[in-house]
Amino acid sequence: MAAAVASIGIMDGAYFVGRGELLHWINATLQLSLAKVEEAASGAVQCQLMDMVHPGVVPMHKVNFDAKTEYDMIQNYKVLQDVFNKLRIGKNIEVNKLVKGRPLDNLEFLQWLKRYCDSVNGGIMNENYNPVERRSKGCKERGSKGSNKSSKSLQANRLSGGDSADAGPGVGKVNTFAEDQYIEQIQQLSVKIADLKVSVDRMEKERDFYFSKLRDIEILCQRPELEHLPMTKAVQKILYAADEKDSPLSDANDIITKSPGLFSDEAE
């Protein structure tokens, strides 16, 4: 199952899960309060999701939930990669993109991760799993919700360059709305591009199929014993017609009709 989920294509339903649904799932599952997918850029959330579906596989004491620098984030992704290796999951983790906090990259990875978690035990969560207690084993958790929210705000502010905080809460909401629209437009365009690529591939195959048939006919018409026959000349008339507006069929019919003796057997 791991290999199958790792290789899901961009058109798979996993990549159509919305940001809101994804954030609700993460927050409800891990008892967090993420407001943006890029707040999970540190890799700690991904590690704990794997800890939830594969108890005992993730060394939670190595996971840094307060990671803010790229170096600390990369250490979390190293833990995650080790887990993938242990479970033989062939999913490529684009760490350099994820730690930059770019929304689309983090969205796509979390969409894939949700699909993976849903594939393990039918998506049924272990009722005995305590996400808050498990995070405390990381030795990096500050413990209080206030400090959690503070660190998330600092991380979000760092990722956005601090512009939203300087411009005020109103502008921050506008920027977030515009960002959501931008991501949605990208997803819609990605779907259209994928559909167009499928159509182009289908048309190219169809074109090659008919071209090969025409080429076979051309080779047959070039045989010495056939190339001077009226029927061969009529077929060549159609094959080599350069004018796209007028059909050469009429001229081809004339060649056959005016050829003496062509229908002599029928006359007899």
C-alpha cells in the first residue's frame, strides 16, 4: 500500500482536498490550531502524523516542534525521511522547497500525507493516541497553548517577511484571502493543463496511427508493377493533393473513368 500511495499522480483525488478540510483534519487529529498549511513547514507535524499511524516508529524525542530556522527544520525532515526509509515508502520529500514555507508545496505534501494516513488501517485513528502527550516527548514543546500560538505567529510572520504584522490585521486578512485565491487558481489551471496534455497525447497517437497507414499506402503505390496503373495514379492524386480547400476525389475519379479498358471485364 505504501508504494501505491507514494506513486499517486497529480490527478488523484488526494490532490483535490481543500486547505480548510486539510487544516481541520490536522488540528482535530493532533489537537493543534494551525491557520495556514505553511505553518507546518517545519516538518514536525508530518512526523507526528506518521507517529500516529505507526506507533513506535518515529523517535519523537528527536522532533523539534519549536523549529524556526531552516537548519532545525531540516533536522525534522531527516527524522521523517528515516521513517519513510524504515517503512519503505518511496515518496520524495522536497525538503528545500518545504522549509521555504511556500504554501503550494506544503499543501501538496500534506495532501499526499493525508491520503497515506487514510490508507493505513482504513484511516481509523488509535483511540489511545494522545497527541499532546506524544509531543511532550520531543523535549522541545513549551507546553502552554499561549506559547504554541506565539511560536506559530512568529513562524508565520517570518515566512511572510513581517509585512502583514507591520501593515495591520486588516491587511493581513486581505493578503491571506488573496493568497487563497491565488492557490485555488493555480490548482484549477493545473487541472486544465493536465486535461489538455491528455487530449494532446491522444491526438498525437491518433495522428501517428493514420499517418502510418498513409505511409504504407504510399510505399505500396511506389512498387514498379503498380505505379503506372490508373488506380495507383488516382490514389497518388489524393495522397499528394496540396490544396486543402478542394477535394481531389473528383480528379481521381476522372483518372479511373477515362482509363481505357479498365472496366472491360465488367462490360463483357
